[in-house]
Amino acid sequence: MTFRSFLARLLLAAGIAAAIAAGIAIRPAAAAALLRADVVVTGDVVTLGDLFAGAGDLASTPVFRAPDPGVDGALPASAALAAAAKAGLEVSGVEADTVKVVRASVPLDASAFQHVIARAAASRLGINAADVEVAFDGLVETVHASTLAAEPATILAMSMQGSNGRFAARLAVDLGGGATRTLDFGGTATATVEVPVVSRPVARGAVLTSADVGYARVDRKRAANALGDMKAVIGMAASRQLRPGDTLSASDVNAPKVVGRNEYVTIVYERPGLTLTARGRALSDASAGEIVSVLNEQSRRTIQAVAVSAGTVRVEPVTPRFASIAESTP
């Protein structure tokens, strides 16, 4: 080996050593963990990663049992630090003396339980759950279920009377980790239908408008004869006095009267190329298209006419009838 080649190898080795030393010098030291002041968990346990920012490979290490869903827990910082030390996690700082630990949850209020019971009742009645109205006998408290539950609340048992819809139901709320809470409910589950319902008092003979009637869900039994289409109601006249909450049957409404009894009307008689008018007095009420008896004020004769519009009736032309040969033969 020549002196030149030896020197080259020496310089190469020195360069490699310098590069290694430089790499060691610029490599960042592992950051120590920081204890948080507020923690939100979704599972059944609290891990080092939940409590400490920068827990690294130890983040998934379980250290405490999580509080029940929806419950806030207070963990002393000393307990969290002891758990970190036991697991070998280096801690660089603490944000507070106490760590607030909150278990995320799905709040189940009365409407949520009504939905669960409505589905069960609908299955028994053979209708859609949206057509079942559930009412509880008393107040219902809000219960918190696990966010990881596929079904936060399920039916354990349910009895129901078909005659009046009375039910008794037992439900289980999933708290996570195999834990459940059992709740008992009583009330009524009513099969309903959406129909037009009177929204304010309406006098007999008044013409119904959209301000007088709106859709509402009522017991199917109560709506057995009710009109289901708003088009069959709006623009019709009330045949009786209507009260708020009333459903409407075909006998409750009729076509509005355009001619009133003892009301003066214009009698119109039309033939091709000829139109005659006269004054008369209606002898009865009539809706558009109905036959009404009218006293001709000029001739004092009573005629039959068709009510056309407010204050106007029309005399229908009589089609001449000619006897056939067979009818004229003795």
C-alpha cells in the first residue's frame, strides 16, 4: 500500500466518523409527554394517549376505567403521573392539578325512546312507524348511551292492547363494555293518519280557506270517515258550525251557495242570437249548478232555473219534442 492510498483511506474513515457524529448531534431528542387538563374519551378505558400529549408508542396503554357515558370525572394529576411513571413514560409538564375526563355519549330523551317504541308498535300493527304516535304516562329522563353502540336502546319486552293502544315496554340502554341500563315505560301507542283538521272556529255557511284548515295527525278510528285531501275542503262551505280540532267528513261541507232564499237575482235566458234578462226572487238556496225555483217579478210566474254565479240564474232552453209516427197513430 502506498502512502497516498493509505492517506485516502484515512481521510475517508474520518469523513464517515464525522458524518455519524453529525447525525447523532442533529437527531432530535424524544419529546417528553404533557399532561392535559381536559380529556374526552369514547371507549371504556382511559389510555396514556388520552391523558398525555406526546405519549408516542405508549399512547394505547390503558391506565384507568372510563366514567359512564355522559358523566364527567375528575382525576388527580398525581394519579395520572404515577400511571405514566409505572408505564415508563417521561413527562415534561402538567397543565392542571386535576384532569377533567368526559365520556362522550349519545343522549336519549323522550323522543328517542318514542321512536324505538313506535317501531315496535308499528311492526305489530302492520303500519309504518311514522304513523304511530307514542305518549308516555309520565316524564322521561334523558339517559346517555355509549357512542360505540350499534343500537343505543333496544326493546327487551313489550305488551300492547289492540283495543286502546296501551303498552308496557322494557328497554335496555347500551352503556358500553357490555354494561346496560334497564328502563320501564308505560303509555299509549296510537295508529294515526294525516288529514285536514279545523284550526279555528268556522261559522255555518262560511267558505273554508287555508287559514281555517291545516293537516294534523289524528287517531285512525276518529278519522274513519274524514276527508283526506285538502282539495276536497278548501273553497267549500261549512254545513255546520266547526270547532278547532274537528275532522271533516263529506257531510260537514258542501258547495258554497251562490243564491240565497228570498234573494233578488238576475234571470238570464239565452238562445242563439238572443239574450234576455229579467228580475226575479229565489225561493230557496242553491249552489252553482243546482236547480232553483225563481219567481219572475214581472210575470209573477215561478220558473225553474240553474244557479250560475252570485245573484245570477239561467233558464235552460227547452228542446222541442216532436211525436213520432208511432206515437201519433191511434
